[in-house]
Amino acid sequence: MLAIDDPKKFLNQFPSGGIIDEAQRVPHLFSYIQVAVDQDKSKQFFLSGSQNFLLMESITQSLAGRVGILNLYPLSYSERQKAGDQTLGQFLFTGGFPALYERKTPHIIFFNNYIQTYLERDVRTLKNVGSLTDFARFLRLCAGRVGQPLNMSALASDTGVSVNTVKAWLSVLEASYFLFFLQPYHVNYCKRITKSPKIYFFDTGILCFLLGLTAEDQLDNHYFLGNIFENAIIAELYKKRTNKALRPVFWYWQDQHGNEVDLLIEEDLGIKAIEIKAGQTYNTRMTSGLKLWQKLSGNPSGSQFLVYAGDRKAELECGTLLPWQEGIEC
């Protein structure tokens, strides 16, 4: 391969720059790109790669201060609609990987292959993952904890590994954009980083697969429907902001009595409070967390939203009731 054997000659093929896919496979090429860009500021190289942790390591070592970083997440709801309108079930079950829309790959076949290649190609390259079987079980156990405060000790015990191993593996999943965390919100900033975070997946298609769902209609009576729905809304709101090159500042709030608000978003010098419910019929119990949060924080009603699976929009005493299609635009 020319990029490995003669990197200067390889780069000279691109007098104005170029696109290099899977760039992390040739890490020593980055130092040559640095020299080429420093010598000619007009040159631009677009570097892409599926192994984010290896790609970022090479970038930070060789190209710090010379790059702009774009993260490519699964398709958003608005992008998926270009392939046809989606019902709520399709939105939750299918997820946002392009192959599921472009090639109409069956759900179970795609995710079986995806998980297998993710384990074999990406995870095996990391020294702190000794057993792929344990790691695959760990993925399923993470899915079973979606939307819940994370107990690292319990997760380690169920997986059969140490707490330090769980922390390392979670870092792998976060670095490869498999999942992300919501930290708890406290008025005392220091407490924000000492309490348990919640786990969410960037794609609910993967989440459904790891939870063992094989068909969309299984969602209707699934005991995790509320968690899956909550994950989908939060992931969409996260992608909406990152796709605009914004840095999402997301939290959840929960008091010692179990009262909670699913999502707090810090932006525009204020806080949006969003409660998420998978029910299709509104009832006043759905707003109990928002009412308490408003009482404690003084948050204005205009910054509070209840996103649900129904289709009615209404102004409530403590905020705005939004159907899910509008809720993902908050």
C-alpha cells in the first residue's frame, strides 16, 4: 500500500488535498499531512474513520490546532423522513443507520453483522478488552440499564469483571459513539460529577436489538417501551444540537425521594426542562416532576415541556404538552 510504503509520494497525488477514508489504519501518515498542510495552507484533507478512538489519538498527536472535527451520528428523524414518513414504532425500532433505508437490509441481519464487526474490528484492537464474549454480554447489560442511574458495582458483578474494567469499557463505548451519559443536575456543581449518570444509546435500533426485540410490534407491550422512547427523544435532541456544531449541555434531575425530570438543557442563559412519557393519553400525573422542578427552581412555564407519544398539543399550567414529532425540535 502506497500510503504505508511511501507516504510522501501518496500525498503528492493530491496537490490541493483530498479525502482519505479509514485514515486511522495508517497513523504515521498524519505527521506527513501536518508537514504538507504547514507548507501549503491552501491544502485541505478530509480524514474519516470508523474507529474513532484510534483516529482521534492520531489527530491529537499530530494535527492538534490544524483540524476541525465533525462527528457523524446515525440519521436524525428529519433525515430518515426523506426515505418516507415514519410511525413512532418505526422511529424507535429501525434506528438511523443509512443501510437500513438505502439497501433495506433486514433489521436483525444488519445489527448482527454490525455488533460482530464492531467487536472484532474495533474492540479487539484495545488492550483492556480481554474477552469479547464478556464484552458482548456487557453490551446487553448496558441496554438493560438504559435511562436508569448507573450502578457500576452491580454492572461489574453481573458482567463478571471488575469495576475498573467496567469503567474502561464504558469509555470505549463512549469514545466510539455507541452511547453517551447524562450526569445528574445539582445546584452545587461539584455534586454533578460525583453522583450516578444515566446511560443512553445514540441509536435506538441498536438498543432494541440488544434488548432482544426482533419485530416492531413487540414494542407495543414491551416493559422497556418507556425507556426506549425516552432514549429516542433525548438522542434526537442531542443530535439536533451537535449537527449544528453546538455542544449539548444535558443533565437529568432527581431528588432523594425519586421525583425527577428526564432532561434539563442548559442553553441561552437558561434551562429547558423536558419530561418524556411514552403514553398516548395525557394525564396530570405526567407533569408531577415538572411541577416540583418549577416550584424549586422558579423555572418559567415557557421553558418547560412534556413530550409524549400522543398527538395533541396544549398549554399546561407548568409548561407545554407536545407530541413527539414536535418534542424532538425543542
